[in-house]
Amino acid sequence: MSPDSPLLPFPELEQGDSEVVEQFDAAALGRLLKERRGPLSLRQAAAEADVSFSTFSRVEAGAQPDLATFTRLCAWLGVPASRFFTQVVEREVSQLDQAITHLYTDPRLTEDAAAKITSVMRDMYNALARDDTPARPLVACHLRAASVMRPGVPQRLAEILTDMNDELRRQVEAGEL
């Protein structure tokens, strides 16, 4: 996938799962290396950690290490690798995004072919997917006496109930209820 391609969710996520994006804190790793190194020289600490002197120096200064170096440094520090990752974003992964991810990971498709199929899928989905908003208000009332009410009263009552429904929906969406 090229750097210009859109970010896609991981294919192993199931329906309703969320994609979690984490950020690596290289500065925290550098601080902990410096703290653990203590009176040792950079060369001595690097030798103990089984990494090169220059790599150890760069990582201690806040550079991001490669995976092999990172695991060696975590082992030398005696801390889990997860300590240096913080959750940044969590978003729901739609079924359409899951399908598109599978297209981009299919080795039989070129990136261009996957992009073309993706375009068709998005167009079809947008044209055919149902809107989840109900066609009628959620608040409903059966009026047996509507036939004996004065003219206009059932309509005004329906307007009041619709306004109540809209306000309740607004409060729910705003987290007030």
C-alpha cells in the first residue's frame, strides 16, 4: 500500500469492534534508559543491553528504535513494551471499512484494482444502505377519542407529541438523559 492510500482498519476486527490507535512515547523510553544507565558509560550500558553504542545514544536522546532494538532495551530495563504506548484514538470500525480492508490485503489484487472495487462498493453502499432513523416519531399515542374531539385538536396534540419526541431525542444525543 502506498503512503497516499487511506488508513484502513485491521482485517481481524469483528463487527462492533473498535480500532485503537496507540502512540509510542520515545521520550519516556529515553528518560528511563538514562535513569537505568546511572553511572555506567554509554558504551557499557549499550553492551549490557546488546545494542550498538550509537543506537543506545540515539534512543536515549529520544529517537525511535527499530523493533528488535526496542525489545532488547525493554528486556534490559525489565519493563513491558506496553509501558511506552498510550491510547490516542478509538473509533468504531464499520462493516464497509472491514470489507475494504480485506480488498487491500488480498494479494491477488493490485492496489489500483482494490481502489476501483472500493469505489464501486462505497457508491453501492451509499445508494442502498437504509437510514437508521425511524420514519415516524418514537413517541406515539393512539387516540380512541380523536373522532369525538373538536376539529384541530388531534393535529395539535400530534404536534406537541412530536415536539416532545424531538426534544427527548436531542437530550439523549447530547447525553443529558
